[in-house]
Amino acid sequence: MQSLPSRGLSDRSLVALAVLNFFLADARDGLGPFLDGFLATKGWSPMTLGFIATLGGLLGMIATPLFGAWVDASRQKRMLIIIPVVLITAAALWTLASPDNASVFGGQSATAIVGAVIGPALMGLTLGLVGERGFPDQVSRNEFWNHLGNVVSLAGIYLATVMFGLSGIVALMILTAAAAIVAVLAIDPRRIDHAVARGLGHDDGTPGPSGYSVLAGSKGLILLAVMLMIFHFGNAPIGRLIAQNFSLQLGTPFRTTAIITGVAQLSMIAMALAAPYMIRRFGLATVFVVALLALPIRGAIAGAFTSYASIFPVQILDGIGAGLIGIATPIAAERILSGTGRFNVGLAAVMTVQGIGASLSNVVAGWLTDVGGYGLAYWVHGGVAAIALAAFLAAHKSIAPAGANDSQDSPYRVETPDCAN
């Protein structure tokens, strides 16, 4: 049983992986959370912005499983990060220069399609570098550096906007994209175990990976995907709506969004630091429960209070919920699919299904906002989390199998992963 790559891992590659996650926080999303606030001040309606987000989500959903299979088969995982970063940055600059229908719809569509490869490529690269046993802790480290990069980027955008206006944002985008590319190139390709990277660390000697039918036959993977689809349907639009709402109220889309998003990112940093201990001490399933509980509380606070001060508890809860889900999801997928050789395409399939929920939620949120205001949308989408929590509690043994390092005292610990081989 192989649990770590057979070759040693240089410190340079680990440092480069940290730097990559730091700068990728900004380079992988283009305008990211700033898009809605920016376009809202240009006269774009919540319904239209919701449609744009839905279109991007659907395109990404179609592309993600194809790219996941590509990552599994590819030995050029570094290039599968570099090329999307270049294209996403170009699309974002186009939108900033000319926020018309062509740049917004075209740029966001291109961003959604090429950006769909980055997630699976980064997870495959990480697994291939550190192996199965090191994967949970490394995912948490990746998230820590990613969220820290987001916080620094948000602070940089805030200052650049104050001092230089739009030209400062353009310069920062180019700088972060270039730094991410340099970091990728600094990772030693000889240190990537491509068999381990696709989930063959527990290969029992049979040649090659399992067939794709392993995905359809994996009860745990299907349940994980459905539960995440419900969660992201509830969670995805809340941050966007808050950015739109307060950007319109205050008239400062970039600075307002930087503060709103920065609070969530600081909370996510705390979760990235706490997650390894939580997983080892309480088990992966407990981490999922905490994440799912955060969302209905978040929606209730956002719906009940309209003052600017309410964004702080709302966004802290976003960091708890989305931050822990972002760490727990690839770990759960790796445990479910261990030994199949289909980790990246399996994770991509999960991301595709969860993308259905996130994409549909944007149109629904836009409609709810037009009908009953932002408060109605907050209440409805926050309440959806109760369904996701109930689904998880009913199937936690399949969704979050225990790992070798989990505490025996975990209330959700099970001994045998639910994995179809």
C-alpha cells in the first residue's frame, strides 16, 4: 500500500505550492466578488447579474468533469494551471476596460470554462506532491495560503482604488497573475507522482485505474454531490447580494466589496488553521456538520438586520461554512475514491453537481430580490441549509468516511469507507 510518493519532496516545491495558492487566490477568479458591485454601479440589475452568474456556472459545470478526466490523464498539470490564469486575467481586463454585453457575457463565459480546470489541477498536483496521508493537512495549508492571499489582495485593491483608481486594480491583476505563473514553474515536475495524483495510492497491483463506472456506482460520491448541491444553492448568492446591496448604498463598489469579502476571508483563514485539528480530534463528519449549521444562522442574521454592521457576523459565518466545506470536500472525495485512480474526475463530478445548485441559485436569488427585496432572498437561501444538514445526517457514514488519523472518539466515526472499486 503506497501512501506517499516514492520520490522525496523538495522544500522548494512545497514553498512554491504555498506561493501559488497565495497568488492564485486573485488570479483564478478574475474580478471575482468585485464583478457584481462593479456592474451594479454601472446600471446592471440584480436579475441580469444573477443570469450572468448562472450562465457562467452552467458553462463551468459542463466543462468541469471533462477537465477532471484530463487532469487524471495528464502529466502536464502545471500547464493546466498556467494557461487558465493567463486567459482569466485577459478576460477580466477586457471587462474592466469596456463593461458592455460582449465583454461581460463573453469574458465571464470564458472565465467559467477555462477556470473549471484549475480546481481539479490544483488538487491533483497537491495529492501527487504529498500523497494520501499528507493530503488532508496539505489541503488545509492550501486553503490557509489561498485565503491569506485573498485578504492581502483585498487590502491591495482597497488601497489601489483609493490611490490610483481603476489603473491600480489593473496593475495588481497583472502582478498577481505573473506571480502565480512563476510559482507554478518553480514546482519541480519530477516530484509529482502522477499515479498518486489520480488516486492510485492504494492501488493493489491491478493495472491502471478503475473504469468510469466507479463514479456512478459510488454511493458516497453521489450523496456528497447532492448534499453539496443543496448547500451551495443556499450559500452561493448571499455574498453576491450583500455586495450589490451595500455597493449601491455606499457608491463605492471596490472598497465596499473588499471589506465585505475580507471579513469572510479572515474567518476562512481561522478555519484553515483549525480544520486539521478538528478533523483529527472530531472527525471529518463533524466538520461537515459545523459548516452546514453556519448557513441558516447566516441567512437569518442577513434577513433580520439591514445595517452595515450586520455584514460582520454574516461574513464570519460565511467563512465558517464555506471555509470548512472547501476543505472537507476534496478530503471526502479522496477517501471515497481511494485506490480507484479516478480522484480528479470524481472530484470534478462533485464540483459539477454542486455547481448546478450554485448556478440555479443565482437566478432564483435575483428573482426573489426583485419580488421581495434582499431580505427575502437572504431568508429563503439561508433556510435551504436545513435540507442539506438533514441530508448529511442521514448519510454521513457514506459521505464522510473516517481516515486513518481520525480520533476514535469522533461521534461520526465509521470503520470502512463507502467506495465502489
